[in-house]
Amino acid sequence: MGIIEITLGLLLAVALVGALGKLVPVPLPILQVAAGIGLSFLPLFESLEVPPDVFFLLFIPPLLFAEAWVIPKRDLLGVLRPVLLLAFGLVLLTVVAVGYLVHWLFPSLPLAAAFALGAVISPTDAVAVSAVTEKLKVPARMTTILNGESLINDASGLVAFKFAVAAVVTGAFSWSNGALQLVAVSGGGFAVGLALAWAIGKLRGRLVRFCIGDPTIQTVISLLTPYAAYLAAESLGLGGILAVVGAGLYAGVDDSRRVDVATRTHAWEVWTMLTYVFNGLVFLLLGVGLHAVVERVPEANALNLVLLGLGLSAAVILLRMAWVYPAAYLPPLLSRRVREREGFQAPRAIFVVGWAGIRGSVTLAAALSIPLATATGAPFPGRELLILLASAVIVITLLFNGLTLPWLIRWLEIRGDGIAQREERAARLATAQAAALAIRQELLRLSEPGEVAYARALLEEYERRARHHSANAERRSRIDAAHQAERRLRLAALRAERAELMQLRDTEVINDEVLRIIQSDLDHVEALVAGPARHAR
């Protein structure tokens, strides 16, 4: 049994656990970790161990790039102050506090290695948080802060981790030089990521102009972008993590303007599947690796290590809770400008932000990427202990914070602010009015009765949309009922078309190629019909 069988088994597990997650009210990452522990008892997976450098390079760039691509850039700028305080201030506090705490508990462990552990467990995981809160409505500001923090503290935590690991491996480190290098490496890496994403955007535009804008080719280039940004920055001695974030932020803005419909649809589906699978694989590998690490722990030390894991997790949670309140209230108190722009946030909302510090895939990927040996060839000091403690923090925050977060949100009566829905409704109204205006202008140039009749019917449809989105709540409920009836009729008609199409293929009136062409048209129409109902919810 080799790597192919193991890979196929893991992919099957991702799919099966994902299906199970639809049926049970438990956050998916928790199920995936449990499934990984179960897989670790099977002979096929008991000796599974991914090389650290391969693990980091394979998983981190695409996951960070995807996070940076989808995050709302305007909203991120609006909450940049609290995000930076969490992503840099809290990360620095966690690295230092955890480092000194672990070094005090294990004096034989080098301080730099203890700092590496602090850096590993400092980033939060947006995927884990969203998996917990996806069925709950929370304010848009809170969602953006949590997602923005996760994106940037992934970068800041991993950069700190790289420096701490380098200090252990080389045996030499200077705080003053390290701080200067951190700024230079981070800023340089971010600039490289922006430049590379700009160049790749230009390349993709040239391909389109030369009629080589095939969606598959464009998507392959998109998938290679985070790896190119990471490897280019690392080859220049700069921060590969920040390069990936910079590339993702730029691509998220540029692709929305430059990429055509077919490519955008294709790339979105591919990236959605890739990030789903990669996150699933990371949490499965966490479960598999956790079993292997625990087995190597002497029985005499097992209880002590369990207590240490619980204590370290409690320290991380308390550090976060102790940080979020001063970070939220001191800036408005000290700055009139901040006070007028942001005001004072509700204490219960701040508590939820503090409680949502769940660790996940990035923490695991960083922990497993700890080198096996130092520059002298000696084993990396305390590597298995560091991985075990990082895994404990992931599991405990997933179980303790993750399982209680939905209950806490309901108990504190945290509700959505409806900003996204209002903006969506306003945008749909504006676009429908713009389309109606364009059709009216075209009507003046039409002369054929059939063209005029079709244009008037299309104009009526857009005007109906505009009336729907501009209606008040009471009128909208009546219009929604009419739209639902229209949607049911259209879907019934589409089902009849599909049934007849299959009958024609089965009786050999048409071949499979014709079937696929017409099916593609029907799929497009059905997506348009189902779209408004989905967004209306």
C-alpha cells in the first residue's frame, strides 16, 4: 500500500465526513479530527507521516490565498484598526507569554523553541469559526474582524514562527536584528506578492486578447499563483506568507474586473472544491498525527501532558479575553477621531470576538512543518512535545470554544445587523433600473414587431424586479409569493424539458454530444431561476 492508496482513502474520508456533517449538529472540523483519529488505527494510515516542508508548501499557500481573495476589501479597511491590534498585538503577546511559560515549565527546552510554539498557536482559524457560526446571523463587523484577523495573524504568526525556528536551527538570534529583519522580510514579501499578482493579471489579460482565454487555462494559472508568490518571495529571502496574502488581496480585486463570466464561474467552483478538500485533509491529518504523537509519549508523563495541554489552552483563551477589551475600549477613549468613527462596541459583542479564538488548519500545518533536525544534525529540541501541545490547543479550542460558541451567541442575543442584505437589495434595485433604462434606449432603435414585443417583455421583467427590491416589507412578502409561484412553474417546465431530452437520447434520436449542449443551456437557465430564490432567503 503506497501514497496513492493513502491519498484516495483520505479523499474518501473527506467526502464521507462532509456528508455526515450535514446530518449531525457538530462543527465539521471536529468531526474531521475525530475521523482522523479513527483512521490512525487502520494499518494503511498508522505509519502516515508527511514531510514538514512538503506539508507547509502544499497546504498553506492556497488556503491563505483563498482567504485573502474572498475577504471583503472595503469592510476589511473599515475594521483595520481592531484587526491589526488582534493580528499583531495579540500575536506578539501570545508568542512572548506562551514562550516564557513553556520555557519556565521545561527549562531544558530552548526559549526560541518555546517562542516557536507560541507563534504556532497564535493564529486563529477562519474556516473553523465560520463552520461554527455559518447557521447563525452575526453582525457584519464581527464577521469581518474575525476573518480579517485570521488572515493577517496567519501571516504574522507564521513569520514569527519562521524566525523562531531559524533561531533554533542556526543557534543564533538577535532581537534587534530580528525586529529589523521582520519588518523588511514582511514588507518585502507583501510587495513581491502584489507585484507577482499584477504581472499574472497582465499575463491572463494578454491570453484573453490573443483568444487563449480558456477558463480551464485561466483557472490553472490562478491555482499556481499562491505557490508562485510563496516560492518567489522565499527565493529572495523575503516573507513567502505575506507574499501569498498580498497576491490574494490583489487578485481578489483585479479578478472581479478582469475575469469573464465563464472563467469566474469555473474558477470559483474549482477553488471552492480545493479549499474544502485541503481543509478537510488538514483536519484529518491532525487526527492521524495526534494518535502517533500520543503513542510516543511515555505513560508516566501522559497525565502531566494532558494537564499541560489543558493549562496551555486555558492560558491562550485567557490571554485573548484579557486583550480584546482594552484593545476595543482604549483607542476610542484616547482618540476622538476613533470615537467618532467607531463609537464604543457592546461588551457582549467583544466577548464573542474573544471567545471565537479557535485554532485550526494553519496551526497544525505550521506545527507539522517544524524541522526534524537543526543545522548541526541534532534532533530539533522538543519537536514532538511542541506538536502535541499545538494539537492539544487545536482540539481543546475546537471542542470547548467551538461547541459553546453557538450557544453563547444565542444566550447573549447577538443578532445580524442586516447590512449585507440591505446592500444586496440596493444593488439589485440599481442594476435592474440600469438594465431597464438600457432596454428603453434600445426600444427606440427597434422596428421589427417581434423584436419590439420581446424587448417590451424583457423590460417588464426588469421593472418587476425593480418594484420587488424597492417594495416595503409588507408588499415584498406578497411579491415574494408571486415570485415563488413563477419559480415553481419555470422549474416544472425545466424538469419536463430535461425528461424529454433524456427520452430523445435514450431512443437514439440525439447523441450524447447534443445532449450535453442542451443540458448546459438548461443548467444555465435553472441557475438563473434558482438564484433569486436563494438570495431572497
